[in-house]
Amino acid sequence: MTVTLFISLLVAAPFLYVLARRPILRRLAVRNAVRRPREAALVVLGSLLGAAIITGSVVVGDTMNASLRQVARQHLGPIDELVAARTPGEWSSLVDRLQVLPPSSVDGVLPLAAFDTATTAGGGAALRTVPSSQVVAFDFDAARAFGGKPAATGI
């Protein structure tokens, strides 16, 4: 709160200086606002609208960011960190490196592979395809026991 107040005062300082020390500019500004009240109101309303749009975009961005962070917890259970690899070779290297971490610094490692751009097709009388799907591969027994609470994983 104090940081925000300090920044606001720092930004407002030049305007307060002009207001206090420059009577001619102050008089011109007040006279212009009195002569053209509709334009002055439009300027104030435009500034308020701009501030509301910026504030709304920040709130929506924070909400989206927080919801994306919750995806791992909701879908994978009790995890603290998700390490991603771009290629299968990099994935194998990461799994090997993470499996040997000391138990004092990590509770467990659960390797899984996810393919976001997989296309699937179902058999049967009518061939149906899903152009955008995700395939996740992992060891179900290890995932069920991951974190020490099988009920928390949802698997």
C-alpha cells in the first residue's frame, strides 16, 4: 500500500508543482474546463474508461494465469513442480536426472508423457475422428501412490 502511494505521489509531483507554482497555467486550465464543460467531462470519462479497461485486463490476466497454474494440481494430484521436455531424447535425459535426486530435497518423481497434437480415430460402423486431443502416458500404479496419499491423486 505504501509503495503504491509513493509511486502515485511521485507521478503526481510535476502536476502538483505546476498547480502550486504556475498561476498562469492553473488559471488557463481552470478557465478552459469552465468554458467547455462537456469536453472536460469527456476527457475525465475517457480517462476513467481507459483506467477501467487496463485494470480489467490485469484482473483477467491474473485470473487466467492462476487458473492455468491450478491445472497441474487438479489433473495430476499433489505435485509441486512440473518439468517439461520438448523432445523424446530430452524427456529420457530429464527422467534419468530427476530419478536420482536425493530424498531430502524431493518427495518423489512421476514421469509422464503428454502429446498435445495427437489425432485419434474411433472404430465401429461410422469412423469418427477427434482432430485435437491430448494423450497422456504414465505408470498408473506409481501415479496412484505418488505423494503418499492415494485418495488425493484421484487415480
